[in-house]
Amino acid sequence: MIPGQRTLLLSIGSLLALGLNIAQAKESDYNQPVTIDAGRQLVELADSKVTFTDNVVVKQGTMDVRASKLVVIRNEKGLQSMTAHGSPATYYQVLDSGQPINAEAKQIHYDMKARTITLLNDAKLKQNDNIVTGYRIRYHIDREQMEAESQGGKDRVTTIFLPEQLQNMNEKEAQN
């Protein structure tokens, strides 16, 4: 194993677990080992880049990311970004509430400096039976803010709420 590679691999999984959760991920996931399984790995030291290809699977606790390719960029300060590519790339995790969250897109990008996760191209985010779709869905981790966008009028952002969950939202608003 190349020096620093083990640390890089552990950091990748930890950041995926920390970064890709749209709500509060299972706390116990952070104490689990990280496994990245791929058919091929290419380390480009001059470019500070590691590329995993051929059915990439990243697991840590309940977190499961699947992609055809995962590209990790780092510099002397550590990891800068990770991008999962697929048709689609997928993300799954069970939240502390016990509810699963699923996300998919042709590209899932995590920018550590900006602390954002972006689902790009045929983006879809699903929790329970509530679904948000659009060209781009971006989650700002620090602000706990999600925004969904269309592709310049070529498509629309669509959100589907189940009637029961919509009623629960209205009841909570009435209490406040």
C-alpha cells in the first residue's frame, strides 16, 4: 500500500458518510470501518488524484455508495473533492430516525471546502415516499439547506409529498 493511501481511503469513506447525508445519519455509522471495493484503482501522485473504477462500492455502517467511477482529489491540506459517476451513481443511508434516504444522479459531487453535495444530471432524492427530482440538487451542509434546479427550462423541478406526511407538516406548522 502506498504511504498515506490507507489514511486517504479511511478519509474518503468518513467524508462520504459525513457529507452525503441530507439529514442526520446514524451516529453509529461513523464508528464503523470504511470499505472501498472496486475492480481497479489508479493513484496519480503528481495530480493528487485517486480514481476507482469498475463497479465501485463504498460502505460504512448503513451507508452504501455505488458508482462506475469514483474520483478523489486531494492536496497538502487533505481531501478537496470526491465525485462519483454512474448511470446512475447511487447513495443510500439509514438516518438516526430509522428512515432510509436514497439519492441518485449521473454525478454525485462533494466539495469539502464549500461543504456542498451536488447531485447532477437526472438528480433524484427520496426519503420515505417523498421525492425531489431535477437537473441539479445541491445540499449545503453547514446551512442544512437544499436547493433543486431545472436545466434552463428544459425540464422542471418536481417534488412529491405523500398526503399523510403533508398533513403532518401542516400540523407542525400550526403548533408553531
